[in-house]
Amino acid sequence: MAVHARLLERAAAVALEAARVEEAHRDIESRLTSRQDERQQLDTEQARLRQEVAEARQALDAELQALDRAREAVRQADETIGDLRLATDGLGAAIRDARRSLDAIRTARSEAEVTRAKAESDLTHLETTCVDTLSCGLDAVIAEVERMERDGDVSPNWRTIYAEEPEEDATAETELAPGTEPEAEARPDGAAAEALARALTPEEAIEELKRKIEKLGPVNMMAIEQYDELDERHGFLTTQRKDLIDSIASTGEAIRKIDETTRLRFREAFDAVNLNFQEMFATLFGGGRAGLTLIDEDDILESGIEIIAQPPGKRLQNVQLLSGGEKALTAISLMFGIFKYKPSPFCLLDEIDAPLDDANTGRFLDMLRELQAQTQFILITHNRKTMEIADRLYGVTMEEPGVSKLISVRLN
């Protein structure tokens, strides 16, 4: 049984192997068939490629022949271009020569136009000069000159040409010495005698007249108009100067009156404040004397003021030598003296009673009560007595640590 089972197993394995071999055989046949088909296609492709290679060789030969023909055409074109360049260079030189000739012609034309314009301007100026000088046109002058040339009467008058010019500073009328008579005609000088000895040419007459014209210098044709303008401006400036002088005089008079009035008012105010200061000082100190003095009595508007104080029991001395409390009372006396002369609607006092003792504080408060009817006082103070006379109190308290609170109290 075991042998039979082994045989059956081997038979099954052989059958499987035979089936596998047959499957491999069928696969090989299929692959062989596909390889034969591929070979046939490759042969067909090879034949086609060989045909294309032959056709490409034929086309290449034709292209090479065309390239040779093109190279020959390019060579011939280069030769033609070289010839054309030579011809172009020749034409360029000819064109440059023509341009230089054209520029020269244009320059000559411009110069001719400038000469023509100058000649026309000179002709116009000559025409205007003839009209202004001779009251006739240039054509009439030319005709007259031609007539004089035909008649032979073109010699200039030497008496007119060589006449002496009057000096610039000569008077209009010259007195003759006793026993002398005026000459009937001018006596010729050296140049005039030479001109008289021979015929005076027009060129010489023109040169002499040009010399005399140049000696006269340029003529200002606008002199009359400029004189009128300058005369008008001179009158205007003269009026302005007179107004300025009058204004300066009136301003000086006003300044003088202002200084005089200021001195009077300053002296009046100074005397009144000085009297009030003396009374306030005696009241606050309970005696003593004080006063204000001018350092420069001659110029009271620019003078400094010196404060002299003598508290009870001390000698008269400058306020700078007093103690702190005495300086404070002196300053309060001066301030109240000024307020008594010219009251102010309100007054702010900051710690003015700090250096005062109780007795001085009481006198200060009594004086403050007298002035309350005319001036409203605002005091910054830590003094309890000063707070007692106030109508309203404003302060800062700190009910809780770090929290400030503003409080107000109305006493009256």
C-alpha cells in the first residue's frame, strides 16, 4: 500500500511536470511565432531604411551641387560688392566736396544778405537823416548833387567847415574891449589857410565834419524827456523829504511830551508809593522807618530804585542786610503800598507768611483785612492763623494711602 501510494504520488508529479512542459512548449512556440513576425517587420523596415538612405544620398549630392553653385554666386556677389564700395567711396568724396562747396556758397550768401541788409539799413538811415536834416528825400538830394556836379559847384565852404566851436563855459554874449570892433569874418587858421590855398575836396570836408561830430560826443535825443522825468522826481523827493523832516520834528515833539508826562506821572506814583511804603512799614514793624530813593535823580526814567529800611532798634541800612523775616515784612510793606496806590482786582500770595513769627503774622493779617475790600487775595499757606481769616479753604487730603482728594470748605 505504501508503495502504491508512492507510485500514485509520483505519477501525479509526472503528470504535473508533463503539463508544465507542454505549457512551456506552447509558450516557446508562441514566442517563436512573434519573433518571426518581428523579424519580418525588421526586414521590411531595413529595406525601407536602405531605400531612404539611397534617396538621402541622392538628395545630399544635389544639395552639395547647389552649395557649390551658391558659393560661386556668393564669390561673384562679393566681387560686385567690392566694386560697388569703390564706386560708393568715390561718390562719397564727390558728395563731401559738393557739401563743402554748398557750405561755402551758403556762407557767401549769408554774408551777401548781411551786407545787403546793412546797406538797406544804411540807406534807410540815410533817407531818414536826409528827411530830418534837409527836409527832403534821398532822391531829391541825389538829384541836387548831380546837378551841382554838372554845374561844377561842389566845393565845400571852408568858412563853414573850419569855423571855431564856442567853448562850453563861454557866456552867450561876449563884451568887446573899448576901442575894438567885431571882425567882419573869421580869420583862417593853418588848416583853413591850406584849404583856401587849394580846392577843398568833399572827402576832406567829411573828415573834418566827422571830427567835429566826434568831438561833440553822443547826443542824447531823450534829454528833454529825461529832464522832465528827473525834475518831476526831484519835486516828489523834495516833498517827501519835507514830509519826513516834519514827521521827525513832530515825532520828536511827541517823544518829548511823552517823556515829560511820564516823568511827572512817575514822580507822582513814586512819591505816593514811597509814602504808602513808609506807612505800611511802620504799621507792620510797629515802628521804625523806611523809604525809596532814586539812584539817579537827573534821569528818573532810567534810574534804579534803592530800598532803605530801619526796623525798630536797628540802624538805617540797605534791605539786603536785613534778616529773612525783616526782608519779608519789608517786601510786604512795599507790595501793600503799591496796592494802596493802585489796587488790583486780585492778588496771588505764595507762602508769603512762611518766614513770619506769630506777632508779625498778626500784623500782616490785620493789614490784609483792611485791603480785602478792594482786592481779592488768594493765599497759598500752611499757617493756621492765616487760614482763619479766609472765606474759603481748598486743600488736598489722602484718606486712603496713595489716593489724593481735593476738598473745599466755605467758612463765611
